Amino acid sequence: MMSITLRVTRHDRNEQMLAECLSDVIPARGEVLQLDTFESDGTTRLSTMWRIVAVTIHVPSLQSAAPVNGGPLSVRIVEVSVLPDVSLLPALHHAAEEILAESRM
């Protein structure tokens, strides 16, 4: 399978690109995407969770010219629009309350 370029864009008034990378999978609307930030030493910073609200697959039309390398026409770019995953907030709030309660003991 050929990798595609996956672009992740925040879907609100000021659309902002959050990530772009090669991917072997195409995510679906409704799935949760976890964005990780990797440091140069390989460690990761706090991840953020995003809900996919739209998927746009850039499909070459029949009018497209064949690629220079002679390969077949194929999907090369998939864009997903995301919003912060608020469905996780109650669970995170509950977990934070439990940790706080334990620290008071």
C-alpha cells in the first residue's frame, strides 16, 4: 500500500493546520484522533484528543494526466477536519477529582 499525506485541520472560525504526515490509514468521521508532539530526544509532550468531523479525500479525476513516474493515478492527500473532543471532558474531570481526593488523604 502506498502512503498518503494526512492533513489535520482544526474546524472552526480560524481553520488552522494542526498536523501533516504520511499515513497508511484513512481515518473516518466520528473517530478520535490523538495528536502527539514529539521532542527531538524522542519523548512526547502532553497529547491532545480531537474528534474527526469531516474527511476529504482528494481523488484524481479521469481528466488527470498520468504521473511522470509512470505509476497509476492514486489518492495522495486526505484532509480531516477536527474539533476538540469534548466527550472526553467528563471522564477527564472525574479522573482529576479522584486524584485530588486521594492526595487529600
